[in-house]
Amino acid sequence: MRLTLDVRDEEHQELIRLNIEDLACRIANKTTAELTQILYPKAGYERFIRLPLFEEEFNHSGSNIETPHLVVKCSPSSSSRRFLTIELKGHKYSKSQWYCARLFLEHILTPELYLYYWDQLTVTNVHIALGSDIPLSKLLFDKLLSRKAGIYFNSDGDIELIYFQPKNRMQELAVYDRKAKEKNFGFKFQPDESTRAELRLGKLKTPLNKFISDHDYLNKFNSIKSYSLSKIKRNGCLGRYELMAIQAMGLTPFLRKHDKYERAKIRQAIKPYLVPVIKMNAIKSEWLKQVGSISTMVPLKKLSVRHTSKYKERFNHMYM
């Protein structure tokens, strides 16, 4: 998830810059990392800092892809960017880690400015992912509303990624082999699931408080259906050459080469072999749990004194 905040008050800007520098110095005193490894300019941002969310092992100068952490970027001199960009990296977050993110932002903004700017914190990009134990090679995907689609293979001819994208490019659905992705990037991390469906919503301008309360974006998962490829092969509902073409180009591009009647006929033939890899009820249930944790960032939300005291004590011990 990426959040942005446009701060125009020059006094507020200066305070935030000083608070980021103060935070970097405090972390440097608590770790073996050099200050220049913690806070530095990058990609046009004057201040760039990575902040672990209650993680003991952390590389401040590395990407830490699977480790929950914040990336805070400050760009006071750029007219094309908002003053502050906050990227929430790694997944998935526990309630304590969402609260840790809030404590970092309260330190950077001050609790008073965090409350003042809360309604202006904007979600501009978010990825929502769902895992499945069924290998990608055993599935056939059909995205009903796709305007553009692509399918990618590895050197052995096995599918690694199916990519769906609408014409406006403000959102996309990607279904990929999770283990292959980790291997390709050279990660030692071993994911639990074999396949992942990921909804990527970009170019958003949604206030964070609205994003937490309205979840219509989840309905975009409804546009994709998955079928058991092995059952389709075994039952012979499609011909040999049809299957070869589908496996070579993917079902969505294959269907585009047929007229409306033929598309309906093919979809009817494979309908009995629908596999609910993407289960909307499960998605909504899991997402609402995550939203409950995200809600700990709301400044006016009443939280358990016992939990907040414990989180604050741990935060101060690790970073202050």
C-alpha cells in the first residue's frame, strides 16, 4: 500500500524533516547500521528511510521484500510529487505492526499533526493478494471483463504468470506461480501457497479513512474464473488442438478469436470444471480482518490501554 500526504505549510514541512532526521539518529544509536545507511537521498527524494515494524532482523540499506516495514520518502522541493510518500512493504501485517506504523507516523508528523492531516492521507496504490494451494499449471483462467491479457512461460514451457489488464491501466489482475517468482528473484523465502491472485489498484486518489470503510474494490476479483485443466483434458470437452492453443496463448486471448456464439459454447462446455480458487466470501472475510487491524491507525479510534501500552513500550525500546 502507498499513502501520500501533501503538506504545504512551511513550518510543518520543516518540523517533519527534522523529525525524520531525529528518527534516523535514534535508530542508528539502537543498531549497528550507520546513519548514512538509514537516511539518504534516493530517486529524487531528499530523504529516504526504511523503518522496520517490530522486526529484529532488518537491513536498512536493503529491499527487505518479505519483511513488514515502512518506506518513508520526503520530497519538499519537487512540484510533481506530494511532500510525503509512505509505502507499506512486506505482508501480511499483524495488528501490532499496523499500530507500529501509526507510531512511526505520529513521531514523524507529531500526534497533533497526525490528527490534523488524517483526513488528507490518501491511498494511491494498493496490492491485495489471495493465495491458493493448487499449482498454476493445473488451472485454466478466464477473465470475463479483460480488455488486455498476457501469458508468460518459463524455460520448460510451464506457465509462470497470467496477466490481465483493462484498457485504462488503473487496475490489473495478475495470477502467478508464487514459488517460481521467489526462485527467479533469488529469494530464500519459501511461500506457503503455490499460486497467487493479486489485484493491483494504481492511480488511486482515495482517502485512507474511506478506503478502510468502503470495500467495493474487492468486487473486481469477481471478473476472473478458474477451471481445472486436468479435468477438462480428462473429460474431453475440448478438442486436442483447442487445448494446445489455449495452453499456448491462454483462454482469454483464445476466446477473442471466436464469435459470441462460439465463446458461449466453449464456456458452457468447461463450466462443470469450475474450481473456486478465488472465493469472494473468503476474500472478504480475510480482508475485513486485515481492515480491522488497519483501523488501529485511525487517531480517534479507542484501543485497549493494555495493548497500546505494550506496543508503545516495545516501540520505545526498539526505536527510541
